Amino acid sequence: MDIRRLITAVVLPPAAVLNKEIGTVVLTGFLTLTGWLPGVVAALFMIYQEERAAKA
């Protein structure tokens, strides 16, 4: 995993998933607004899913 994306996911979760579809960015932004931790978890989960798909 790219350490820069992980740090970005912790600091500003919507910015970490900007390469995804707009709905993903909006969902992560909404979760971040409702609470910082749900946004971080969602961003890290999406980054993990992307990395897993790239390996397959």
C-alpha cells in the first residue's frame, strides 16, 4: 500500500478516494461530516478493496 494514501485517508478521508466515482467521494465526505472515524474507516476500506482488486 502507498503510505501517502494511508496518511491522506487518516487526515482527510475524501481526498484519499478522489480517484473513485463521485458517489464514493460524496459518501466518504458525508461519513466524515457525521464523524471523523466513520470517514476514515470507509476510506481505508475502499483503499484496501482497490489494492486487493489490483493484486487479483
